[in-house]
Amino acid sequence: MKNKIPTLITLVIIYFLLKNYIPYWNYIVYPINILVTFLHEFGHSFFALITGWSVKWVEINADWSGFAITAWWIRDLVLAGGYIGSAIFWNILIYIWFKKTTPNPSLKRKGDNTSQNIIYFLSGLMVFVAIFWFNSIFSSLILFALAWTLFSLAKYTKYDSLILQFLGISSIIYIIEDFSVWPSSDLSKFSEILPSSVWMIIWLIIVIAITWYNLRLILKK
């Protein structure tokens, strides 16, 4: 645990340094943006499934936009599932990383394959969506390429733990930073009771609260 806190802080610093001082940042982190979009759309799909309805297809575009077409019953829950659901998922991954893995490959215990298995799971999830929730060849090719990249990094390098942690940290920061942009299409349809700008703040507060609670769990003795 003591080794992981400096690692966490270092990864956060690296993220902000890269974003603010490296030219063409969005191109460098293009795979992360695609992965964040994928889990946003998967969040919609997952919440549709757990409320007893179905997913017709999922689309991931080259400009890291996307959409999920579902048959829903609890509309507001499915819409919120993209933004809030993806934040919950990433927080779960960070929690698992802290509790179950070591950040130093040279200290990795024999049989400690938690990070590797999680990345395999993410890769398999993308392949599943590309095949069974197919909408376009291009979208499926994007998912296949990202799945293969993550799978290869996990299998053939020793840095699966750090890769998973950087993905989790950068994705959560991305979600919080772009709260006024990323879920805008969902907010426009979310509710007629309050303006979308109010719901935007509510969703942001929920995501920050989830992340803060997760950090408290992680850092608790």
C-alpha cells in the first residue's frame, strides 16, 4: 500500500504534465479516449440489461463519440448509466488495483495476475460488443484494434499493473474534467423536471462523491 500511494500521485502528475505540455495530446491518448467512450456506451447498455431490457447495437466512432441503441424501461437510469456507470466502473478497477496488485513488476508475486486478468476482461468485453452488438464494420474494427492492443500489452509486458492504473486514473480525471461536454447528449434527454445544466451539476457531484468515497476506502488502514 505504501508503495502505491506515491505511484498514484506520480501518475496523476504525469497525466496533467502530458496534457498541458505535450503537443497533440489528444492523439497521444487516443486509445484512452476510445476506451472511455466505449465504457460510457457500455454503461448505457449495462443499465438497460439490468432493468430487464435489451441492447440493439453500440457504435464507437473515430472521433471518440459514440451511441448505444437500447430498448429501455427506466429511461433516466439508462441515460445516467453512461456517465455515472463508467465512473463507477473505473473506480472499481482502481480499488482492485490498490488492494490486489503490486505496482513494481520486479516485486510481482508468482500468480499475481489480477491486473492482467482485468485487462483481458476489458479486451474480451470489447470483442463481445464488436460482435454481438454490431452496428458498423468501422466501429467493430476500432474495438478489435483496441482489444488486441490492450491484450498484447498485458500478455507480453510486465507493466500490466501500471497500465491498468494509468487507464483508471486518466479516465476518471477525463470524466470529471469534461463533465460539461461529455454527457451533454444524455442530459438533453434526461429529464423534463429540471434543466439539463442542473442535472449536469448533480451528475458531477455524484461522480466526485463516488471517487472520494473510493479513495477513502483505499487509504483507510
